[in-house]
Amino acid sequence: MTRLEVENLWVKFPTRNGIFDAVRGVSFSLGEERLGIVGESGSGKSMTGRAILRLIRKPGEVTANHISLDGEDLLQLSEREMRRIRGQRISMIMQDPKFSLNPVMTVGEQMLESYAQQAKGTRQQAKDKVLEMLEAVAIRDPLRVINAYPHELSGGMGQRIMIAMMLIPDPDILIADEPTSALDVSVQTQVLNILDKLVRDRGMGLIFISHDLNLVSAFCDRVLIMYSGRIVEACAADKLHEATHPYTQGLLKSLPRLDAPQERLQVLDRDPAWAKADSVSGIR
């Protein structure tokens, strides 16, 4: 079942030197699965996620043939209608919690506010849900954490709080932008298990944005590789190490491997033609 369909997505920004295309002609579909998007910084991964939720600020411009959620084109909705989509039906875990959490509100106040926007219930029910989600992302002392301010917490703990906050409304689709980058390996595994359970038990669609090719290969079902705003290759996640595009091969060869140690890792040799090529076929 296809939950989200994106066709010919472009994100453009005016500059002194003309129009800059941050995302160029991206098309893909998302079902009840884990879809990984990988690429270097600046390749358009995060911008694609933000564009789906129409979070690109002016003077940025988003155009597409359509961005359909269960058959409803999000580009045709008013801003008021989009507010009902954001959070409740599509949530996005931002990359840096320091810029996503309000510095003058306690963690508990922010999470209770998130719950109140999506569900009706007593304050005690809301607090119970908040504590449940904090425990689910391996927060050891949730009662202390809900009374703390963001600056009193570590970066990894702030990232776990953001994950818990976005999962409170049980969204249909979750866009996770580097959700485990600040977590140690043990907590990373716990968080990935939570996301995996949501996909399997609730039929949720997950867009997992990451730089970690090995993590995406092990965790996701399909992978899109982006370069210079375009999708240059798409493949099954367990076949990522058999990818044929020279850019994907270059990324893989730049990773250190315990089973094949090298004296010096290869440097990615870019071809200008990669940025001009059309998106690959077989993405859907």
C-alpha cells in the first residue's frame, strides 16, 4: 500500500548569481516500509523531507507535479489544513535538537503541548503518555527530565526527547533526519527497534535520512542515493553494497572496513555529469 507519492519535486532558492536548485526533479513513493535516503551534506536529503511538509521558508519555492498522502495532494492544501497534517499524520525528527526544542520551556511542557495538539484527554493521561514515550527511548529518569530545560541535557538526550515527542501522536509517516547521530551504539539500537516496531505494527511509513551507509543498509528496506539534489540510484537496502553507480561505489569505498583494511581510503572522484543526469528509473 502506497502512503506517500512524490513526483518531480523541485526546491529553488534565489541568489545573487541566479536560481539555485537545492532539489531537482526528485520522484519516489513510500509504502509501509523503511526508506533510506543517503548522500553527502548538501545533497538535498533534509531539504526533500522539509519540502514534503511544506516547511521551506520564503523566498524558497517548492514545486512538484504532486506530493500525495493517501491520494490527497499536499500542495493543494491551505496552511491551516497543513497544520493538521504536520505532527498528526506526518512527523519529522529534526537533525539538531538544540534548534528544535524551546529553550525557555521545560521538556515536559513542550511534550505535553505536543500531546494536547494531537489528542484529547486529562492532564494525567497526557503526562502518562509523555513518561511512556521517554522510557521507550531509554530515558532512565523521566520524572527528572520532564522538569529540565533543554540546555540542562546532553545532545544525545535532547535527540531522544525529540524522537519521543514526534512519536507521541502515532503518525502515519515519520521523516527521521539523522535521528541516531548523537546516540551511543546501545541506545541507537533501542531507538531503531522502536522505529522498526512502529513500521511493522502500525503500518507506518518511515523516511530515514542518514550519512551512515552501513546503518541504512542494515536497517532499511530500500535506499535512494542523492547527489547534487538528484536521485542518482535506487536499490534494495540489502543490495546497497552491490550498487553500480560510480557515486554510490565511491561513497562505499570511502568507508573503513574491518574485514578489508586498507592503508589509505579512496577519495571520491566526482564526475560533473552526475549532477546533470536524469533521476534513475525503478525508484517506485
